[in-house]
Amino acid sequence: MPQPKIPKYFLLFLFAVSVFGLVLAPLLVLQPNLQGEQPPLRRPLVSAMYSVICVVGIVAVFYPSKCRVMFQKPNVSFDAKKPSASKVQFKGHHPDCEKFSANRVTIRGSVFCAACSGLLIGAIATLAGAVLFFLGFFDFGTGSFWVLVAGAVLMFAGLFQIKLAGYVKVAVNALFVVGSFFMLAAADSAAQSWLVNAYVLGLIVFMLCFRILLSEWNNENVCLACGHCI
């Protein structure tokens, strides 16, 4: 049986790095020696960088060409009796196949990708949150540490969205993005450190990339297990 392009052991390594990164984040905010002399525009800079991440994510939802390329396997020999992968029809960023029904939601007759819809909702909500964060509306005070922990839990839970379906998948993906904002805003409130903020931003980007890679691996496994188009 053909094997996925992404090795499973590599994903396990990235998963371990993600867990370590999420556990380390709350510990960093408890280190007062990381504060030091802070740039006067720390919060505006962090807000702008996070907003860029949100905007890039929103654009990616509307231009999912990479999703389609992933399901087209030009290097695989096709049986003449089987449909060509190039002729596979797509609905909601996924092949129009019952194996991918869990990855789609239908709203008023239109089919959407459940994961992308959740990420889009989360990105729009947190983009608005980033503006309010810049204006100083988010200061969790003594509760910052636990808000950060809650954000880390939401991001961790989001990695398991590949096992979910429909609107639950939408909600978990949206909360994954919301969790990233909670982590950043809470870290800034608790530590007031550019170094901690930079770490959390880097962790957010890393986990977004890992989440995408994990979805690609899962989708490829679905196609390989089915074998209808290859």
C-alpha cells in the first residue's frame, strides 16, 4: 500500500515540540528577568504582527489551490478503469467523495470546508480582538496566567480536529485561533515582555503550520486508504 508523503514519526516529533512549546509558555510569563527594557511600541508591534497572521490566514481560506493540488497525484500510475485524479470534482475544498463528508458543512445549499470555515470565523474574530488589544482593551490582570493556560488548552485541542466532523469541526478550528489570541494577549498582560511576546507569536505560527501539515497528512491517508482515484 502506498505511504503518505509526510512520515508519521516526523509528525510525532512536531506534536512533541508543540506540547513542549505550550507547556513552556505559561512558565515564561512567571520569569520577571525576561522583562528588561521594553520598546515603547511593544503592544502596537505585537498587534500588527498578529494581525498580519490573521490576514494571511483569511486570504488562504479564499485561495485554497494548495488543497486541490494535494489531491492530484501526477506521479501515480492510474488504472484505465478508474477515474483520473485530474477529473475529481471538489466541494468545500475536498473531493466530492463520501470519505470526506466529515470535512464539509452545508449552509443554505452551499457546501463549505468545515475546517477552513472555523479558521475563517476565528481569524475574523481575533482580528477584531487584535485591534482592541492594540487600543488597550485587553488587560487580564491577575487572571492573565490562567487565560494563557486556557488559550494553550484550546490550541492543543485544535490539533485533534482531524478526528471531528461537521459543525463541531468548525467550532474547534475557530477556538484554535481564539486560543492563540488568548495566549498572546494574556502573555503580554502578564509578562509585559517583548521576548515572551516574540516566543508566543513564533509558537502560534509553528502550530498553525503543524496543524495544516497534520490535516494534509490525514487527508492523504483518506485518499490512500480509499484508492478509488489512484
